[in-house]
Amino acid sequence: MTDVAKVTDIARAPSEPTEDVHLIVAEDEEVTVEYFLEDWLSIALFWALAFIIFLQFFTRYVLNDSLAWTEEIARYLLMILVFVGGAMVMRRNTNISVELVMNVMRDGWPRRVLIAAVEVTKLFFVSLLAYFSVLITERMHGLYMTVIDWPMSLVYGGIAIGCFLMVFRQAMNLLREARNGFRRPSAQSLSDVD
């Protein structure tokens, strides 16, 4: 084999990758962490719930003498956590919904009317929920917890706080949607981008 043939074979052979060439390139987006009132309440409720459940586990299985109040308080904290977490869902606008009709509609006034009706209906529903939570809180003031002598209105008051946070966040969503003219990108326009 001549020197020319060797050089040609070397030129055809795949070269070694350099250090700056990668097969998979992943870039992280900048993360902005925003903590709102419902976030802090949820974190506090979650860790209080975790501590109480650990205390219940420890006293029941390690000490073999369970504390009676831990199960009841854990149940009530979980109830409050669900409604405060609902405010986080409203803020992010990540409710479970059926969007089939809205996604197949083209951008126009019928689609905007549908989006407006959905947003107003959500606000009406959570406002009704907040109203009934206040009524139940008032009625439960005379009833007391089973193990601890605290009024049940404390539990339902926490639920009412979560409901009013949901009303506030949904009202903000409605205002934001109204400023945008109730326009959202349709599924068709998103698929055209690909």
C-alpha cells in the first residue's frame, strides 16, 4: 500500500470526537422560584402533618403506646392541606378539565366566549364553596373534636381560608384572561409549530 492510499484511508476513517461535541445537549431553563402565601401555608401544613404521622408511627410501633390525638389531628390537617393546595392549583391554572371542545375550535369569538364562560363558572363555583365554608364554620363552633377539646370550627376555618384563597386566585385568573381577550393558543396552532 502506498503512502497516498494510507492517507486516503485515514481521511475516510471517522475522526475521534472532540471534547466540545456531545451527542445529547441539554440546556436548563432559568428557574424562578416564587413563593406565595398558599405555598408557605402548604409547606407548613405538610411538615406538621409529616411530624404528627411520624410521631404516631413512633409511639405506636416503637413505644407500643399510641397517642390518641395524632390520628385525628393528622386527618384534619390533611383536610385543610387539600383546600390550601387548591389555591395553588387555581394560581397555576392547572385544574383538571375537559378541553376537547376548546382545543378543536379555531381562534375566534365562539372559542373566546367558551373560555370566558369556563373562567366565570370556576369563579362562581369556588365563591359558592367559600360561602358554604363560612356557614359550616359558624355551625361547627358548638361541636368539639373527639379526643382534644377544641372546637371543630378551627378545622373548618382552615378550610374556609383555603376556599377564600381559591376565590382570590381564580378572580386574578379571570382578570388576566379578560386582559388577554380570553385568547389561549389552540391545540392546532401548537401542532403547527412542531
